[in-house]
Amino acid sequence: MENNPRSILILRFSSIGDIVHSTSVIETLKSYFPDSSIDFMTLSKFAPLVQNHPKINKVFLVDINDGYFALRKIGLSIQENGYDLVIDLHNTTRSRIIRKAMRKTKSLILPKPRWKRFNLFMFHKNNFSSDFSVRSWLHDPIKHLLPREYKISETKLSISGLEEANGIKFLKDHGLKGDYFVVTPGAAWAQKRWPANYYSILIDYIKEKHNLHAVLIGGVNDTNCDDITSMSNSTIIDVHGKTDLRESLAIISKAKFILGSDTGFLHAGESLGISAITILGPTSRETGAGVFLKKSRTVENSNLWCRPCSQNGSLPCYRKEQYCMTELTPDYVMNELKKIII
């Protein structure tokens, strides 16, 4: 049944961007196996991302605190569903425990390019193919199931009309008047964050030249949103820490574009058809960053010998200044912005 799977379970537990990109695999599978039924397993805190996805039959939730026995129990229970395939798009300890419990089910596992990344970060030797992307990488486990010249599908998330309307009402209740763009300046690691004063300069420029209001979204710990708001001369709608995942997606879905560093919400925006401007510092296309829509733009200093320096920006910068961010001035980003705003 592997070459004609009728029932498939896909595992991807985190994070926002990688889960969004996993929907590309789902779309591809459904395009070549339209009669297949695809279920998805992820962490409960990220499950709202794939809520109401038209190509996903059922979403299984895993608690982030589940230990070995809880995970094994989940695998044993799900094995009773009789899947033809389990596709592990995470390949971590958590997913391996679940897969081992599903020993009667054929597994396809995502290979990790650890050696290529090690050479890239440590020796700045790029062995990745020129057409590598996070989406092509996520398709690696299923390539043998597809035609030789298969087409990689776009990502897709689903937002209802009611959610969109509630998102606009929420913003109006917070003072929005007119059209807006979304800024998502936060990141798990400080090295991936563009300077707050740069954001404030760019936001003021966009308001003056294009009369678009900035809406800041993010988690409660994204305190750089406070810094941006205090430095800007424009009125900013700062709702970071005030929206859940679905509300954030609804806000993004009606924006003119989305702007930010290498974070999951940029990818979520593209999956909703919203053009994105992503500002890359320590990360790159080889680490899973980048954009895909025709009008989206990647802003990076590709001439720096020291980047990319890590997969997720977790390593402190070892130079006297983080040039990959500081040299990307607001003017630099404005030039790319002009290609989106017409």
C-alpha cells in the first residue's frame, strides 16, 4: 500500500514555521493521491495552526510535557487506526517513541542535513543544492512515491470569514483606522531580531509615504514591541501578547503585507496569500528561512563571510558587532518594500 497510500499520518510537533511548511507536503500528497485520508499530529499549543485545514481529516494532539510512557501509549492507540503510512517530518526523540509503538505501520522519515549544516556554519562551505528550500527538504521522505517531475505544492492555512471579521473588529477596538500591515519583530533568539530603532524608522516611513498603519503581533515576551512603539512617531497598534494563534492569523489574513525577521508568522502569512518581507541575519535559505510568493522579498546581506552562523540564531555573535543585522539599514529594507507596495 506504500505506493498507493489510502491512510496517512504525518508527524510534525513544532514550530510555527515548520508546521506551516508541512502543509505543503499535505497539499502535494493530496494532489497525487486525492483519495487518501491524511491525519496530522502536533503539539497541542500549535494545533490551532491547522484548524479547519481542508486537506486534513483529523488532528491528534500531544502535550509538550508527555513523557516516554505517555507517548508510547499514544502510538499504541493510534496504531489501531491501521494507517498505511506514518510520515515523520520531525525525526526527534518524541516522534521516534511514537513510531516505535506503531511498529506494524510503514514509516517514512525525514533525513536531517546535519553534516551539510555543520560544514556551512563551521567552515562556510555550502554543499546544499542551488534549489534547496525547506519545502523541498520536507518532501524528501515521499519523493519515491511521486512522479519523477513532481510539483511541490504551496502551503495553505485556513481562516473563516467570521474570524477575519472578528480580527478587523478587534483592531478597530484598539484604534485602527484604515489599512494596515503587520509587523512581527519578535524571535526566540535575540540574534534574529532586527533593531527596534530600525523598525520605528521604517514604520514611520510607511505611514508617511503610504498611509498604512503598523500592527505589531507576537508573544507576551516580545518586549521589543514596546521599544518599537516608544521610539516611533506614528500611532502603532501594538497587540503583542493579546491574541492567540487563530486571532493572529486572522489579523495577518487582511493585512497589506507582513514584515519581520525569520519567524513562523512570516511563513503563515504567505500560506494565507499575504506577501512577506523577511529580514535575515544569522539564518539563511539553507537553515529553512526565506520566502516563496512572487511579491515577497528576502532582505539579507549575502556578502558577509560569517553568515549563516547557526540554524536558528541561537549562537551569540562572535564578532564585535552583529553586522548581519546592523548593516541592513531601514533604507535597505525600504528599497525592497517599494517592490511590494505599488
